[in-house]
Amino acid sequence: MRKLVYYVATTLDGYIAGPDGGDPSGADYFPITPDVIQFIVEQYPETLPEPARAALGIDGPGQTFDTVLEGRASYEVGLAAGLTDAYPHLRHLVFSTTLESRDPAVEIVGSGAVDRVRALKAEAGKDLWLVGGGTLAHSLLPEIDRLVLKQNRSIIGSGIPLFNGPFQSHMFRPVDETLLESGMRVLTYDRA
């Protein structure tokens, strides 16, 4: 059975974006350093958006994921950059009750997020990548099998939390940790 993997960058205090909700990549609190790029290229190349993949000469199917799931606000970061489908090399689903599809390759899921994810997990294929945001991650928390947190060494005090919603208790166990030269720790947890 496929796993739902929440693979995301976070600060030490658990935020995936600043208060404005925009793309934090390259911000002083989410620096994109050569060792981070190398890690992503070697471990999760399919998580790079298409322009980055093209610039780095990466093509072909994903190593770990064949499907990307994201919330409306995360999807709109790509739209603001002029990308109606930042991940054309993956099956792409956007969860939103207000958005209409701007690209025939992007499936908009307007309701039943948990049921849709359960159906996806039952299909054959590689794992499912939950890119964000925090509200979608919170709603799918019961279905998340693995967390891969690219933990930056920054504290920002407020912003979009890793899980944005009311209290829920779920336990995960650590299975791997990689410390990059820049100070980013990649922490992997599986559901306990």
C-alpha cells in the first residue's frame, strides 16, 4: 500500500511559511544552499518544480513519489510564479473548495479529502507527496504515514504552522536523521 508522506521544510518552531504565506524558498529563514540542493537532487528530485528540474537537467519519473497533493494556498504560490502545474512529471491534485482548474492535468478535489487520499493509497504506484499547506496537512493527519521534515535552524515566531488546526494527538517514531553542512536537519518519522 502506498504511503502518504508529508515532505516539507520547517523552522525550528514549526512553521512552513512566514505570516504572508508566500513561497519561503530562499528566504533568510529557509536558505537554499548547495548542500540542500544536492540532498534534494539525490533523494527527492521529483519534488523540485519543473523549471528547477529543467535547469538541473533532471527528467524522468520520480524515485519516491508519483503523485503530489497540495492545498489551495500552496498551489497559488506556483500560480503567482506563472506555473499552472509546477509538477507536470507527477500526478497533481489540489484540494480546494474555491478553486477552478487552470490546467487540465491538475485535478481539483473540492470535498472528501480523507476519502480521496484513502482511495489514492489503495491504488498501485509510488508514494504520495503532501507538499502543504498546514491546513490540508492537519485535515489529512490521520492518513499521514511518514513525515520528512527539512528542519531549518531558524525561528520566526509566527506564520503558517506545520499543522494548522485544532488539537489532535498522533504519535510518530524517528527512523532517520541527516545533518547537512549548512545546519539543516532532515528528520524522518513513521507513524508509531
